[in-house]
Amino acid sequence: MPKHSDPQRPVYVAGHRGMVGAALVRALGVAGYQNILTRTHAELDLTSQAAVADFFAAERPAQVYLAAAKVGGIHANDTYPADFIYDNLAIEANVIHAAWQRGVERLLFLGSSCIYPRLAEQPMREDALLTGPLEPTNEPYAIAKIAGIKLCESYNRQHGTDFRSVMPTNLYGPGDNFDLANSHVIPALIRKFHEAKVAGADHVMVWGSGKPRREFLHVDDMAAACLHVMSLNAETYQTHTKPRLSHINVGTGTDVTIAELAELVGRVVGFEGDIRRDPSKPDGAPRKLLDVSRLEALGWHAQIPLAEGLAQAYDWFLAHQAELRT
């Protein structure tokens, strides 16, 4: 087994309580990793340079999955832009710098598809980065994620590190945020349809025209893709990237309309009423689809069909309703 994938060596998952971080811990466990390092925010404040440096000096992880981030919906991004850019910049800078200082062999930074220009050509290729204006509503967050990519690239160029970046499409699955005020479209629809079913409502109202197209990836597929990218030898990875374009898109390569998604969620939940649309509500961008040809060339494809993944997400929601925020 290659040195970097020795299951006995310590692997640090930053952000293990989030949806993606938890999926990474599950995937690493299934893969046989026996020394997975995790810390809660109370145990380790990643915005503190000194605390992060002390942690890396004490634990000496061989690999790092940097999934920790301050995240939120449009309202949160618009209300707390300084928090979103400062906290995410601090987390990335501290973890990546400490990883270099302590000789981490391989690091994976997780970004977001919001790094691409608002009007990027569809499907969005990796080389669309920094070719146009960003979506204004989450620009501070996107700037921070772009900085994370550039940190990895810069440390690789100057210090010869092996720090990699992946950019996921819209994620969903176990551990998602089902708070109707702040959640993304899939958990919001699941909860909305479930509550309508329980209440015996005759219809569910879905925002917008239903025409925008979106791509969705199950979080366990995302975790599997991360482990796959980290398992690649340096030569293989570098062959499919460039010194100043070192990130890789992660998605399914397919999308659905919001109207199709709503119908699918309704069937999964078992709601038998009507689905109505409110065209007075905003649609957002007409399409957001990632070009995943690089990842496919590296031998990885998404495995979980949308209908199957939605059923898993609904099962998780039912099992955790008492714990979810109201």
C-alpha cells in the first residue's frame, strides 16, 4: 500500500461535524483508516493560528481533508459578509500553512462551485475561474474559496507540497441542514413536502418558475470522489491539472429542472397533492452545471442516482426530526 494511504497513519478531517466532513469520516472508516483525527470547534478554533499550529505540532497528520468552513444561505451571506470572508480566509490560511510547516504529505481543500463567474459558460470548466464577475450575493464567501485554491497552488509552486483542491456541485444527503429559513433546495423541499403530507395539505408551493436547471451530488459520492483524488499519485494528478489551475470539479455531469426535482421529491416523500409554483419568487441563475470531464478522465464517476439519494436523505430526515432545528 502506498505510503500516503497507509491506514495506520493519522488523517485529519477538519470540519467533521458538517455534512461533507461527516461523510469523509464515514468513507475513511469504510476504507480501513484507523487513525482519523477530529476536533470540534470547542476543542480547536481553526481561526486561531496559534491553536492550529499547536495541534499540527502535536498530532503530525500525514493527510488533511480541509472541509471546515463557515457556510450559510443567501440571507446569512448578505447579513454577515465580513464574517464569511474573514473566518474562511483564516481557516484556510492557518490549516494550509501549518500543514506545510509540519510536513503533511497530502492535503485536499474543498471549495464550492460558487467560485465560478455568475454567467460562466455551461457546463462550467475549471478554466472558467477568474474569467468574470461573481454572484454578488455570496461574493465574500466565493473570494475566500478562490483564495483557498490559490493558497494550495502557491504552496505547491514555492514549497513543493502536494496540496489539491476539489470543487463540488450542489450537495445533499445525511447530515444536511433542514432549517427552512437557511437550507438549500433539496432539504427545503423534503421538509416542505413532508410537513404538507403530515398536515394533509392539498398542495405545496415551490418558489420560482421551476425552469432553472441544477446539478445535485450525494454527499457520500462526494466523499468517495475525495478519497479517489487523494489516492492518485502526484504524476497522475498533475497530468490532469496545471500549475495554476490545480482544482478539479466534482459532480454528476447531469442536471434537472427545479420543477422535475420537486416532482421527484414529492414522489419520494409520498405527497399526493398538487405542486404549484410561485413565479413572483426569484429563480436565480438559469443553469449551474459543472464540466466533470477531468474527474472522469481520472477514473471516477458518481454512483448514487438522484432518486435513490433522495430516498436516503428522506430516511435520514425522518430518523433525526427531533434533533433538527425548527
